[in-house]
Amino acid sequence: MNCTKCKTKAVIDLPRHNAAFCKICFNGYIHDQVAKAVKSDRMFGKDDRILVAVSGGKDSLALWDILLKMGYKADALYVNLGIGSYSEESHRKVVTFAETVAAVHGAKLHVHTVQEEAGAGIKELAQIIHRPACSTCGTIKRYQFNRVALEGEYDVMATGHNLDDEAARLLGNVLHWQDEYLDKQSPNLPASVEGFARKVKPLYRLAERELAAYSVLNRIDYIVEECPMAKGARTILYKEVLNRLETESPGTKQTFYWKFLERQKQAAPAAASMAEKDQAMLHPCSVCRQPTTAEICSYCKMMARAKTHAS
Ligand code: AMP
Ligand code: FES
Ligand code: ZN
């Protein structure tokens, strides 16, 4: 198998593009796909300050690496969730990347440790507030991403969601016809109200397998293990179903998700309708000032309960 572009020996084949690439041309392909996403969705420019949310996994570390190599100003945030050895190892991987690769580009790593602020890790917190661990985790991550982006005056925050993540999420939203979630499923979410940071997903054109290959080929040391709390999650099943379809007919995932985005753009600009809805429903939390639909936001309520429990 030879590289479609330069005809030397290929290291990866991409059936959905009917192509195969050597390492150099594959890196070029990855950077081109990110450049396309950034440009077509007007995500950010060379002067913008980007905050990348890094989990220690392949996607988000690859994203940080790609953005720095493309010459963007990108710092990162890691949220240590306090999930035993999983968090310890992912934390180590993020710090190693920050010290070896990111530091060369002058980029900085912010770390938020849940245990320090809440006095408990995710598992214990979830028990205290009687909510599933994953939704407790989601509330904390969303809150901290937004807080650090605003406090650090970043122009935009970026996550490592890839094509597989977005296609699986779309499948879930369509199977249950969750209109509100469908409206919000965009790789470029504007800051609909003051107090919310703009959020982008520059990897939405790249498959999980391609990002794993990018990380291995570029010697990015990432945590392979998935979060132990995610076992049995619906999205894992949706990903398996989509992978089966992709094997039978390469390109299924990208057609499914990209065509949805085209339709979304044509129908009603998601951004405008969402901003209207958000502005009508949200106001500042009376404790922390982040936007919320209630008097006190769910994060502040959670922290209050954690503190009462500890005392
Ligand atoms: P996941 O929900 O685990 O699929 O993660 C989706 C994206 O959220 C990742 O690509 C990261 O950008 C971000 N993310 C997930 N977990 C963390 C974390 N603990 N700290 C910072 N960012 C995270
Ligand atoms: Fe949040 Fe696993 S990453 S519970
Ligand atoms: Zn609050």
C-alpha cells in the first residue's frame, strides 16, 4: 500500500476518503482537516487566545498538539476529577505533554482539582447529591471550562470531540428526537449570553481512529483507558453501531453528521435561535454570577451540599 500523495510506503489507509498516507502526508491531512473546520466555521484566528480542555486522552492532547504546531495561541485546562488511578494517570500524561511539548511553544496548563474545592472526588460527590456520577462530572466540567475561559479572558474554548463522538451523539438525539439537544449540536457554539464562553470542536472532521493514529505516530503519550464510570454508557453502544455501518459502507459517519450540519445551517441558524432562547431563560447565579435558569446555579448548589456534608 503506497501513499496516495507521494507514493512512498503508506502507514495508514482511510477507506472513507479512498486514500492511504505516509506519516508526513497523514500529518498534512490531519492539519488540513482542522484548518478546514476552523475556517469554514470561523472558529478562531491567529490572534485569538484559545483554551483547550485536555483530559489526557488521545483526542484532546492531539488537538492541543495540532493547534500549537499550526501556530495558534493555545493554553489548556485539565480538570482532575478524583477518580482514583484513572485521574492520577491522566493527570500525569497531561503534565508530561505540557512540560515537554507545550512548554516549547510557550503554552500554559491550568489545573482544577475537584477534591480541593469540593472536599470529595466525583464518586462521593455524586452520592452526596444523589445524582449519577456522569451527570455530576458533566456539571463540574462545564462549569470549570467556562470559569477558567472567562477568568483567563480567553476568546474561545475548544474540546477534543471528534467525528465519532458527534455522530454517536447525533444518533442518540435523533433516536429520541431531542429537539433542544439537536439545536445545540454544533461544532461552533457562540457565547449566547454574557457569562458563557464561546465553544468550538475543531476535530469534528476527524475520526477517532485517525486521532489515535496521529497520537501514536507523533509520540503523544495519552491515557488509553476510558473513564471507569463510562462503562455501559449509551454513547459506547451508538459508536459500536456506527462502526459496524462504517465497515460495511465507509463514509457513513461523516455523511450522517456533516449533512446534519448542512441542514442545520440552511434551516435556521442554530446560533441565532439558541441565543434568543438562552437570553429569555438565563440570568446570573446569585452566588457566582455564571448564567443559570434558577436562583442559584447547579454547581453552587452542589458545592453547598458538599460543604454541609463535610461539616
Ligand atoms: P468526553 O466527554 O470524555 O468524551 O470528553 C470530551 C472532551 O471534553 C475531551 O476531548 C476534552 O476536550 C474534554 N474533557 C473531558 N474530560 C476532561 C477533563 N477531565 N479535563 C479537561 N477536559 C476534559
Ligand atoms: Fe466524567 Fe467519567 S469522565 S464520570
Ligand atoms: Zn453559581
